[in-house]
Amino acid sequence: MDQWLSDYGVTLGVGALILFMVFIVWDLARRSNAGKFGTLILYIGLAMGIVGFLMKVIITYLLERTGV
């Protein structure tokens, strides 16, 4: 029970933080007048972090499934 709560709590917590970071990047781009290209670069940087987190989840699942 504790392991399940820990795993899903971290996943949901990081998901909530990602949504908050999307808002922060949007607000940062708006306040700094970054323009379309600057906003795109900010979101690409954020997306790289999100992809890294998703890859960790997928790799962990695959390793647990294969028993390694």
C-alpha cells in the first residue's frame, strides 16, 4: 500500500508541478515580451524536461516488467 501511494503520489505531484511550470513559462514569456520565437524556445526547454521525466517512467516500467 505504501509503495503504491508513493509511486502514484510522486507521479501526480510531478504532473501538477509540470502544469504549474507551464503557467510560469507562459507568464514569464508574456511579462518579458519574448515574442513568438522566444516563447517557443522557453516551451522547448520545458518540454525537454517533461520528456525526460516520461522516459524515466517508461524505462522504470519496462525494467520492472522484464524483471531486471
